[in-house]
Amino acid sequence: MKSIRGKKALVTGAASGIGRGIALALAREGADLYLLDVDEVGLANVAVEATAFGVTTLTDRCDLTQPAEITRALQTMRTRWEDIDILVNNAGIAYYGPTQLMTAAQWDRLLGVNLLAPIQITRELLPVLLGRPDAHVLNVCSISGLVAGGRFAAYHTSKFGLIGFTAALRAEYGRHGLGVSALCPGPVQTNLYRACDSSRTAKPVPEPPRWLCCSIDAVSAGAIKCLRRNRRQLLIGPLAHLLSWANWLAPGVIDFLNHFTRRRRKHLGVPSAAPARRAA
């Protein structure tokens, strides 16, 4: 993308954290914004900050777990803007705890926000994006989509899926001029861990040490770099590079670390297996 100035960008999960950072970085580059989130107050605050850069900023409250709401929000955007140049699928949530304690509703909600919503939004906007020169889809993934660990199974699943979706889009539409990038930061200084759903309500979700985390500014700068250079995949932060390198060079090391740090079965909260009964 030669220039971001004058482009129109849709950013999901824009009320806080990485989404807010990317939205403001785009505004600083001169892009007009259409921002989606469930947090209306946060959206309003970001809109004020973005507008200060002299760009048009529109907001819409949208629950990304509801496909009908997504379609409604995109239709509303199309009534205000005929075209869209940049799609940033950023919204994400996490769940921490033993996989066997996750409910179906928790799986559905997490996969809905992290994976199914980006797929739906991209699918519905592809006809518009393909008609624009220098259009770009930027999916905010994670190192968790390249290297897996314990107690975040649903989050890892969603991010592995999003990276796969990104790669498939790039393979299919890159030849038609559509830019597609996967932005993969390591741990970031956001409230993702503090806001994380958990089966262990008595204990807080452990957060990585701050020295291992990358800043929102670094992730936002990476997003702009992906747009300008059409990067296939971009790792952000020292831990992301270390884990990716270790997984590529010696995947057994990651497997060893996962097994080394696992807890005994009784500490996982695994219920005793009930005896099997023959159906009457």
C-alpha cells in the first residue's frame, strides 16, 4: 500500500487495547475510520482521539458473537461509505483454565469473536475490497496461533485457525492485488489477561512479566508496516521471536517444556470418571 492517507478502514475491537492503538495509528496516517466494539463509551473516547488527527471517525456498537449484528453493522457502514480499503480484524477474548471445564457456551463465544466473526466480516466485504486498489486485510493473530501451551486451548485454537484463514486468503487473492497479513505479537500490555474468562474464579489469571510483554505502540507500528509492505506474517516482541524460532528449530523443546510444567491430574480439577452404563 503506497499511502494510507485518504483510505477508509474498519477496525474491530477498537474501544481499547491493541484495537485502539491500531485505530489511532491509522488516524495518524490519515485514514478515515469505522470502529466496532461492544463498549460504546470506549468507542466514543477513541473517536474523539482519532478525530483530533483531522480524519472522519464513525463508530457502531456491535456484538461480534451475533452474525445478524455483524451483517447489520456492515450494511450500515456501506450506507455511509460506498467503499472500504482496509479491514483490521482485531477483536479477541480469551479463556483460561482446564479445557474439560470449559462449557459449550464459552467455546461458542470465544470462537465466535476470535475466528468466526473475522471470517464473516471478511467474506461479506471481499466483493468491495477486491474492487479497490491497494486494499488490505490485516488479521491480528498471535504467537499463540503458532505455538501452543496449556490452559488456553480455545484461544490457541482460534488463533491457529485465524492464521490458517489468513494464509488461505493470501494464497487465493494475493494474485488479484489484495494484501493480506497476519500480525502475530507475543504477550502485550493490555487487559486481555485481567478480563479473561476463567474456570478458576478463586485465583487471578497469571499474567506474563512485563519485561516479556511488548507495547501497544510496537504492535500498532507493526500493523502499519504490514499495510505498507504487504507482509505475509509479522512477529512482534522478543518472546514471539524466541518461541517461533524454538518451535521451528527444535519443536521438541516446546513439547518438553509443556510436559515439564504440567501439573498432576488432581491439581487440574479433573473429576473422577463415572462408571459406564449400558443404555436401557
